[in-house]
Amino acid sequence: MARAIDLQEDPTEASASSARPRNLAVVTEPTGARAPQPRRLAERLFGAPAEPSAPRPPRARPEAPRSLRWAALVVAVEATALALGAVAWLWLTLTSTPESVARALAEVVIIALAAAGLGVAAVGLSRVSGWARGPVIAAQVLFGLSGYVAAFEAERPVIGVPILLVVATELYLLATPESRLAYLER
């Protein structure tokens, strides 16, 4: 309150004190510098965006060994066969009278998703991606079980034996030493 009384008594002192900077450091701006732009509301609330980082150096991809390229080819053939199976199942669903159209269409979608997953895994194997081996091996186990059931329990060896041969070929190609070493060298 005493300060307010002093300011009222001497108005020149009040204007002089407000004109002086609070700290005594001299601030100089470089010549030719633009005035800073007012900050946007988002920048005031969340902070300014970070400066872009330096680009990453290109990652050296190891060359896929021959056995892994063959394994990728076998998986691509399996994916193609599944896709053709999905198209055939869809054709049979649309041209016949299934008990449940919704269930038949769901089976078509499941087969098509499996074909797409195997296709992506085939690309992953050809690029020596570590994530691609697990789904391929899991699919081979399921195909092997289906081939066994078709060959021996359903007595359809014409269908089951080729499936079992493809599964055995794929698992062999993934188990070769050069395929396993390709994943250790990444």
C-alpha cells in the first residue's frame, strides 16, 4: 500500500520503472532475424513439435540362402492353392444351397485370410524376417494334421499324401543349416 502511495505521488518514477527491464542484461537480436511467430494453441498446450531426426542409415539385409528362397516359394505355392480353394469354396457356396450361407461365407473368409497370411509370410521368408518362421511352421503343423486325416482316416490318399509331402518339404527347407544360420546372422 505504501508503494501505491509513492507511485501516485511521483508519476514519472512509475513510468520509468515500468519501462526498464526487470533484469539488467542487454538482449540483442541478430540483424535480419524475423520476429517470432505467435505460437498456436496446440503448441502452447502440448509443446512445440520436435525437430526432425536425422534419417536412419539403410539397414543391410542379408541375402536369403537358396534353401530359404525355396521355402518361400513353397509357402507362396501353398498360399496360391489356399486362395484358389477360397474361390472354389465361394463358387460352391453361391451356386448351391448350403445349410447356412453365413457359415459358408465365414469359411471362405477364413480360408482367404489364411491365404493372405501365408502370402505375407512367404515375402517375410524371402527377406529373412524373423517373424515369418513361426506362422509358417504353425501352418505346416495344421496342414500336416489335415493331410494325415485326409490320407489315413478319410481314406483319401490322393489328397492327403501330396499335402504331407509339401509339409515335409517345407519343414526340411526351414530346418537346413543354411536357413537357420541366415537368421543368426541378421
